[in-house]
Amino acid sequence: MSRITPPPTAQNDSACEIALVDALATDRLGKTLADMVGQRDVIALWGDLGAGKTSLARAIIQTLLAASGLREDVPSPTFTLVQTYEAGSLPIWHADLYRLSDPDELIELGLEEALEGGLLLIEWPDRMADELPAERLDIELKEVGDGRVACLTGRGASWEDRINRAQEKMLQNDT
């Protein structure tokens, strides 16, 4: 069985939890994160089936597209495995690796191109095994009561400030 939770937090990682009381809160988190990402960023989305990984990725992508004056449907890449978008000068790669059974299959997806200059959003990142980039933002979505909690873990120094800003902005929206 695959791992649906990220690896444990390491000493230099930064982390926080953000309550997502409804679908609108998930959209707000996506919009907040979209304002903080750029080239060579990787967001690994962890959680059970139906946890909201695709909804969060969709909110990030649609926000980035809208900032470039574009509007596009953002389907789940479950069957295509990878969907790509162009938000101005930022290529966005949205990968759903659920159907992969071996990390060797990653070569055919061309994700290394995304790592060179785009934003990479990965659902089911456990399928990448050792190929998962060390510097990334892990977001674990967990159901809690009637809502969800997003556990953000920044792996690498570039995420600490962004995680703190995301948490502050989400708390401001709750008040």
C-alpha cells in the first residue's frame, strides 16, 4: 500500500496547520499559495482519495491563469497523468501519479522539464519514491470533523517565510 502521508518533519523544515472549514477555505488557500509560488517550485499534495488534493491544485492553477488574463478548465489529470498550462511566463505542470506502479515510469512523463523552470504540483507524490525533490512544499490534507486541515511542511529554506505568510493571510481571512 502506498504512503498517503508525507515523511516526518526534519529539523530544518518549517510547518504549520491551517483549518479548512469548507470548499471556499480550500480555494482561499489555493489563491494564497498561488501568490507565493514560481519557477522551480514543487508542491507535493498528500492525502486520502477525496481529501481535496485536486481541488487545491485547481485553485492554485486557476488563480495563476487568471493573473495572466486566462481562464481555463482544470480537470483532474488522473487519466492523462499530467496536464500542462502556461500562466504568462510560468509553465505549470499538474501531475497525478496515482496510476503509476513504478518510479521508472516517471521518465516517460517528462517531469524533469517542469523541475527546470516550471511550477510542479504533484498528487500522490509517494509514487516518485527517491525521485521526489528534496526542496518542496508538502501539503497533507486530512479530514477533521466536517472540514479539513492542511498541514504545510516547507522542506528547504525558501519555504519558511512563504509558509508563515500563508498562515497569516489565512488567519486574517478567518477573522
